[in-house]
Amino acid sequence: MPAQGRYTKHIIMRTNRKNVLISLGLIVAISGAALGSGAFTSVEADRGVTVNTAGDADAFLAITPGDGYGGNGYISNDSSEGAMTFDLGDEDSETNSSGQGFNQNATTNITSLIQLENQGNNAITVGFENADTPSNTTTVDVDQGTVTFEIEDSPDLETGETANVSVSVNTSAEPTTVSDSPSVTIYATE
């Protein structure tokens, strides 16, 4: 009987550029699958936030009395330190004469009572009621009727541009809902 021997077979693989690239590609693919893609699911990072505030006259959107209306019986607290307040026809308002209020059952229009100025760095659109789609007008119910605020000019303001707001006081209209302290919200959106 022939002697049994061990036979070994050697596989010789020639190394050429193609084989090396394929081998490296397989190693990268297997490593990527084993270690993940490098993406992350979530990150939580705390950052400091500061907000600088200013009175209406000095803010990015300046809200000031229109020409000739500062310090009269319609507007109070119009300084740069505070927010503007409208005292339309308030019997305690100071007037240049002896007038004490608006006519009953009438509509009184006050043009350019308020001036809005873009003092920021970007173009804005100003309006009332809704930040997403600002309206050029809004109406507020008061004890004796309604007050309508309307932007007279274009609501689109570049840096340094202004828009005037007129006010219409209607004492013959019946208010639907009267608040203890009615207010007007002015929006500025980029």
C-alpha cells in the first residue's frame, strides 16, 4: 500500500492593483457596517441667549407719534424708555383747548397719528393682527365705539423707511367685545 502522505495545496494569489483595491474596498465596507455610518440621532447643546430691549422710539421697529401729535391729548408715554399709550378722547387728556372727547354718533379720522420706522438691518413688512399674514388694518372695541388703525403707506419698509398709521374713531358703532385694557398689536416680519 502506498504510504499516505500529506498533501498541501498552496494558493498563490498574485497581487496586482485591481486585487488590492477590491480588498481595501471590502475592508472599508465591512468596517463601515460594523462601526455605523458616523451619523447621529440627536444632539443637545446649551447656548447663551441675550435680548436687548429698547423703548418704542429706539427699538428696531420705532413706534413714535406722527408729526404734530407728540405730547397732545391722544398719545401718552411716548418717550424712548416706554411703550406708547393711546388716550383717545380720555377726559383726563391734556388738549390745547377745552375739548373733552370725540363727537357722539360720529366718525373722526386722525391721519398720521403714529409713525413706524424700520431701524433694523433688514427689510420688513409691518401690519396688525397676525404675524404670518399681517393686515393693513385692525379694529379695537372700546367703551364708546370702535377704533380702527390703518397703515396709510406701503407696509414694506427698507432700513430707514417709515410708514404712517391713521386712526378712525367711530362712536356710532356698537362694540362687540369690550376689554378692560384694549390693545393693538403691531407685527414686523422679514
